Amino acid sequence: MPTRAVTRPGRPARRALAAVAALLACAGHAQPETALQPVVVTGSPTDTRPWTSPASIEVIDGGALRAGQLQVNLSEALARVPGLALGNRQNHAQDLQLAIRGFGARATFGVRGVRLYVDGIPASAPDGQGQTAGFPLGAADRVEVIRGPFSALYGASAGGVVALYTVDPARMPAEWRAGLAAGADGLWRTSAQGTGRWGDTGYLLDVSGFGTQGPRPQSAARRDTAHLRLSRGQGDDRWVLVASHLDSAADDPLGLTRAQFDADPDQTAAPATTFDTRKTVRQTQLGLAASRGLSPGHRLELMGYVAQRDVLQFQAITPAAQAPAGSAGGVIDLARRSHGLNARWRAEQALPTGRLVTTLGLSHDRQTEQRRGHENFIGNTLGVRGSVRRDETQRAATLDPYLQAEWDSAAWTLSAGVRRARVSLASEDRYVAPGNGDDSGSVTHAAWLPVLGLRWRLGPAVQVFASLGRGLETPTLNEIAYAPAGGGFHSALRPARSTSWEAGLRGRHGQAAWTATVFETRTRDEIAVLTNSGGRSTFQNVGRTLRRGLELGGEARWGALHASAALTVMDAHFRDGFLTCAAAPCTTPTLPVAAGRAMPGIARRQASALLAWEATPASTFTLELQHRSALPVNDTGTDSAGGYTVAHLGWRMQRDVGAWRVRPFARIDNLTHRRYAGSVIVNEANSRFFETAPGRSFFFGVEIAARQP
């Protein structure tokens, strides 16, 4: 498959990184330290933050991400986070589907409405688009998931936050690990990790390769990733350098109609093979975070990054549909360059009755995309790159000052913050021809995003917490790339503005812990899918929506048994009626959607449970149950993906042989061979809504590790 050459970052990007590099001359030279957090949501240490924070924060240990898992997708170990919905499309061309309390559910590919970070460096583009394919699961120390109002402190398009932090070489002896996994559908994964120190500099290197033939025709994929982290310093004087690379190629099997899914859920629709739908991605990122103590209790923190992402995607759009002069073709050729800088001052003051932490910062990000559209045919040959039908440069820029103050004591925590989110979007059209006018344009969105939270200790084992805030979800460049009436730059698409609150209890009792949270989000100018055909989507604003629900989570240990569970019940519906499109092509929506209709892509109920039995000190058996209720597939509610309950059975062990540690595992996913749709394509214009989950699947693997004393 063809790919674009990766080019060097531009001069502005190099200047942004150089500004951060200037701190290196001031950094200390001692033992390594953990990566800087992207935003200080709470001043508590990492291990106590979920317990003392006024925000809803879940921390998943890196060991749980890897133990008995394939280490291919983030969805493998995060199903037991309340409020987090993960849909494995089994389509690596479109990445994982991820939503937090309904934010991100409309995404037809990748992640929208949820901010992603790796080692404090953004894994989301400045306009809000993100992908989890490059997350270094094999090197993860932990994953933090933030839900609710406090996620607005991360800026626009932050209905939630998922942040992965790799292991800190200073916390463990030097270690080298290598792993192998294989199983159903020709899946294989190889990986290697190394941690250690060169003098005072700690290093971590993670490389992995993955491939699969896929569960359906036209769903094969391969992916290679690398992640490097260097760290030096301790306390207030430290720096962390992060570099990552992703190279992937994946076929796109598209979705299935109801009739196709019911007849044979393992088939692939003819357009996918006719047009050889596929996608290649090459992505490289370099980030640097540094801090410098200014005086006792005061420090300056800087983070800068540069990134590039090149995408070539072949879509299932017929030559006839590309005939109109305003068509953008059937091939997307995208070259994205982005960079950013986050600078903040942080002050901590210890008082007799508690501690006051104040943070003042400024964040700036910039993204430039060279977007070309080509016909996907030459003569009678389909699935090839043909004549240019679109050529434009799109830009997104943010400039956000923010302030947060937190008072923390043993009995209570009060946290307040505000961020001024400002997002500018622009497009410069260079393809102007008869019947295809100049689609250039620009628009700027801005809003104040205040948050307020309180945590109060009811007793030694129970805490109550509550928070309130406003959010802003701006359209991504992809969402404004195509106007419903044809052409480009959908400048009429407005940002969604929301007000959210949550309140809950959390408790600890011996070897048991639990949380219970109620939440509500009211949104106006909700962004929804208008049409979705052949891999291309258009969007519109649909008025007011309401999301409210209950989240329960808990874990407990009884001797050799360990159990954890999560339940989310959510009512998500449109408060206003509106018009949408019945089928493609569609330039003017005429199909009415009544107020009160359930929002598509959001299940009313989802639950998961894990029971682990340590049969011996070295051997563990696991049984995992996952449940999801019916999932509406379109705005009108004419169909839905049926609910399901599936079971996964696993076994793992650990054995030390001299300096080597061996960890084999085996697992059976979908033990009862339940056939169901694991995810849906919202408002797919050809009614190809359903993405099939695999049937019963067998996997096995082994990891070996050598650790220095």
C-alpha cells in the first residue's frame, strides 16, 4: 500500500521545542523521576489521588493491563472502569471506539471528545482528534481515567481524559522483557521492553509489532510501534524526553446491514473488496517536559512537543458519486503537522490546617493539515489513486490560559479552576475549478470553562465528593472538512456547550473498595452525524441533549479470590426535535427525529465483572463477564445492535528460573460463541451500521524477563 514520506517538522514547531529545551541547562542531575502531569487536577500524590480528589478518577495499574492480556488494544483491561465505553471495532483502519459518559460516542473513527495523553504529552491533536493505537501498553506503569466536570481543565473537546504513564526506571532495577502472543484469525504480537540507567539518566525503550488476518474478509492489519523515554533529575528539578513512532496498514471491512449481519455476521460487504478499502498511517512524535524549582514551594513547569501524522485512505465511494464538480473524490491523502507548548507556575504552601496548591498556566497548540482528495479509480480500475479532486490546507490553533487552586486537608478538599478555551479553525482552498468554488474560510470559538469541586471525609472509611463545571466541544478539522451540501469547510457547524455535575461516595473497608456516582450533563448545540457513507461523514448541530446516569464500581479480596466489577446506567436522549438525512446522497435533511429519542451509540446499561482465583502462588485462573444493553444505531431509532453478555476465561502463571522470570498465559474469549455486534457506525447512510465481534477465540502467549538485582 502506498504511503507518504515523513517530512521534518517546520520551523515554528522546532522553535516550540527549543523553548522547552532551554530549561535543560537549569535541570538538576540526580535520580530519575516520574513524568509531569498534563494538568494538575489535584495536588495529591498518584497513589492517593482517586481517594482524596473531588473528581472521578480511576487508576489502572500497568500490571493489570498486561497480566494474561494480548497487549494489542486499550480495551482489553479498561472495561471495568465505570462510565467508560470501549468498542473494539475489529477494524484497525478505524481504531478503537472510546466514549466517556457518552462523549465520543458519535466518532466514526478514532477518538473524539476525549483527550488522550502519553507520559504527559498530548496524544490528541489540537483540534480534538485522537487515536489509541500508539499507546505503549507493554511499558505502562498506569492508566488514569478522569470523568466528569474536571476534565474541562484539559481544554475544549475534553468530555473525559485517558492518560497513560510508562514505568519510571528509578523505581525498579534494570530489566529487559520480551513477549510473544498468537491466536485466532492469524493474530500475532511480539514486543520487547528495556529499562535502566546510563549514569544519572534513566531510560525506557518499548518496541512492538502486531499483525492479524482479521475475523472478516478485508480486515487484515499490521502495526509497528516504538516508544522511548529518557528522564533525569528529581524533586523540582527534572526533565523527561519522550519519542514515539507508529507505522500501520489496515484493510477496512466496513460495516454490515441488518440483513447481512443476520445472514452471516462474518461476511464483508461487497464495496469493501470492490474498492479495496484500506488505510495506512505513519506517525512520529517528540515531546519534552521539564521543571525547575524557583524557591521553596515554587516551581516552573514547561512541556513542548512536535508531531507529524501522514494518512492515506481509500474509501468505498462510487465513480458516479464522484462525478459532481464539488466532489472531493474517494481517496484521502492527509499530511498533518502539529506542535504545542504548555507553561505553568505551581506554588505549594503548607499551613497548620492543610495545604494550598495554586497553578497558573498557558497552553498553546497548533495543527496544520495538507488535505488532498483523489478519485479512487483510473479508467475501469477501482481502488487506486486517481485524479486530484481536492487540495487545501486546514489549520487549528488553541491558546488557553488556566488557573487552579486547591485547598487540601485530612478532612476535606476544595478545588476550583477556570480555563479560557479558544480554538481557531481555518481552511485555504487551492482546488478551484468550474462548478467547484473557493471553499476557504475560518472561524474561532471561545468560552470560559469554570469548575468547582469538594471532597469531604464522612469517616475514616467513607468520602463524599461533588463537582460542577462547564465544557466546550469544538468541531474537529475532520468534522468541518465536508459540508452537507457538498464542498468543504463546514463553517456553520457550531461547538457544543455543556454544563455537568456529579456527586458520589467512595469507601474503603479492609481489602474492599467501592464508588457510587450520579452525574448529569446538559448540552446545547450537540454535534451529531448527519451522513456517513463510504467512510466519509458530515455533521450538524441538533439542539439540546441530556445525559444522566449512575456509576458503580468496586473490588474486594477474600483469601485466594479477587473480584472487581463496574456498572453504568445512563439515560442519553435528545431534548429537541430536529431533521436528519434518510439516506445518501443527502444535501438537505428532511427526516424528522422526535424530542426524547435516545442518542445513538450510547448503551443504556453496561456492566463488567472479573473473578480471579489464585490456585497456587504462581498460577491464576480468571473469569470475566461483559454485558451491554441494546445500542441504537441512528438518530431515528429504527434499529439497534442487540444487547449481549459474553464470558472470557483465562489462565496465567509466573515462574522464576534463576535470574529469569517466565509468564505464560492462555485465554478463551467469547466462551459461549455469542454472535453480536461489538460496535456500530452511527447514522451510516447505506445502513451498514454493524461491526461484528469475533466468535469463540483462543489465544496464548509468553513473556520472559531478566532483572538485575
